Amino acid sequence: MDDGMAPMTLADLPQVAALWEEVGMWPHEGEDAEWLRGALARNPGCALVWREGGRVMGTVLGAWDGVRGWIHRLAVTESRRGRGLGSRLLAAAEARLRELGARQINLMVYEDNGRAWDYYARRGYERSPVKVMRKRLGAGGAPAGAAGNGAEAGRDSPGK
């Protein structure tokens, strides 16, 4: 495997998962080899890795929903930060999303991750007035941890 930027493949998953774990992005429920296979198939050319010495040092997952582009999992190993790898990965994913027709690119950042807020702001991203809501689904599509719809009194929690 050549050094530099390359499309992410399923074979990269062990190294990608190790990087994501190192930076606190892994594991998330339901994200496994099958999840990555689907993400790569739905978004050809939008998921990228940066390799040095054959090892994955950075990643980005771009996604296209038909309306907007999305950036997920921009990550660079701590020892390689500050060298422009993340910026190159981000720019390449953005370019691919523009090729697909995206006129806006969204990403999500945890409220308390000031470093990420600053990083993306320097690259032209701005805070959106939209707040993200979620509904976690368990196996078979049922709401996770709930027998019904999870809206019974005392069962809703605004926590993480």
C-alpha cells in the first residue's frame, strides 16, 4: 500500500478502528465491518485514509444524502497532527462531495469539543442554528432499550 491519500477499503478497518479508538471515536453501536461495507458502497470515493509506512494515520468519511454532503470521522493520529494531514483529507472529501452535487456540507461536533469547533471554523464552517435530535434504534428497528416507543412518562432522557 502506497503512502499518502487513498480510498478507504474494508481491509483498512482494523487500522481505521484502532485510530478511531485512539482519538475517542470508536466504538459506536452498530459500527462494524458490515456498517463500513455499506458506507463505502453508498459513497464511492468519499471515504479516505492517509497512510505513512503502510499504516493508517488519518481518515475521513464523506457521505452524500442526495441533498447535502456530510463529513464524518475526520481523525489524525496524535503524533501526526499539525502537519496538514487532516486539512488535506477534509479538502479531498469536500471536493468529492462537490463533484456529486453537494452545495452544502454538514458535520457534527460535540458541544464541549472546542478544539474541533476552532479547527472547522478556520476551514470555513460555521455554527448552524439547527440542533440535532436522535432516536437510537435497537435490533430490528425498535427503539433501543424500550419496549414501546420510549415516550412513556419518566422514560425520556435528554442525556448523551
